[in-house]
Amino acid sequence: MDSVVQAVAKNMDLSQNLPLKEQVLTAFRKTIILGDIPAGTRINEKQVAEELNVSRTPIRYALERLAAEALVTRTPGSSTIVRGVTIKDAYEIFDIRKELDVLATRKAMARMTDADFVELRKLLEQTERDLNQAPDTTVVSYFTDFNQFIYQHCDMPHLVRTIFRLQTYLVYFRDISIMPQERRALALQEHWRIYQAMVNHDEVQINLIIREHLGQSLQFIIKEMRLLNIE
């Protein structure tokens, strides 16, 4: 089986109650964003359809959508080249996320009850206990839970939908930025500082700490992307 098809097939979840074309799109998108198909790879639409045992229609639909999202480039003759995620993309996405996370955190802070702050503190304490003990995927999920807690309490559904539209990119960047142990320890410290600023209802500190936190993550990501020869 072709390496492109293998990578896409691995990320296809046929248990989802979605039209086939959406399943194919989701699998392609995840595969490209996670770097399982390197930038510059040529996708043979006919070959992918044959090896996945589907018609070319859902494959074509997926590739057209990915072209609109600038993850692939379609050229005359239906040739498709993977563009992938670039360093420029990383800067743009983190610029967006800095603005949205600051706003979401300020709004969540104003709406959270004492019980909510206790719950958030318990999550950080759990992360601290498991930082060097639990499986990597478990610890990484705690960092995601911290962000999700804030999004759930900010009461801004349009902001949350915007974040979710970036989610596939953010998962890719998250896995780069906090998988290494030293980066996870630093990220936990930064989450504690965000929490304390929220407890103190200090909007100035929230703004500064979140921008610093995401800036640190971005610089780590850029370094790792360059090591992978991603420009």
C-alpha cells in the first residue's frame, strides 16, 4: 500500500456517523497537519481511491477542501501537492490564539465561582502529581483540560467555535510544544501563574502571562519545526 494511503487509512475513523466524504476529509486533514505526509508529497487521487476502495468523488471533495484551507496545492491536471503547516502558519495561528485566550480567560475569571476555582486548582495539582509519573498522553491531556475549562467558563460560544476551527492545527502544535518533559514542567508553571492571576482578578497579569506562555510555546515549536526542515 502506498505510504500516503497508509497514513490516511490509519487516521480514518469509520465508526463515526459521518458521510464518507467527511470521514476522508477529516483523515486527510489530520494526516497532513500531524506531518504524517511530508510537505512536497504528491497525492495521486486515482491511486488513493483505488487503495482505499472508494470512488474518486470523496477523495476529490477532500482535496478541494484542503486546497481551500491551504494545506495542499491543486495544479492544472488535478495534480495535488501537500503544502502542510509552515512556520508562517505557526506565527499567524499563535497571534490569533493569544488574542482569543486573553479574552476567554478574562471572561472566565469574571464568571467563575469559588467552587470553579477549587476545581481548576485540583486539575493543576493533579497535573503536578502526575507530571513525571503518568503516560505522556495522559499528562498532555491535562494541559488540554486546563484550556477547555477556561473555554467552557468564558460563556463565549462564537469565540469557542473559532478556537475549535483551529483545533486540528492546535493539536499538532500542542504535541510538539509540551511532549518534551522540560517543556511540560515549564508549561505547568505558566498555568499556575495564569490561575493565580485569575484568582487575583488581575487582568494586566493575565494579559502578560498568557502572551508570555504562548510566546514560549511558539518559540519551542519554531525550533522543532526547523529541526524537521519545515519552513
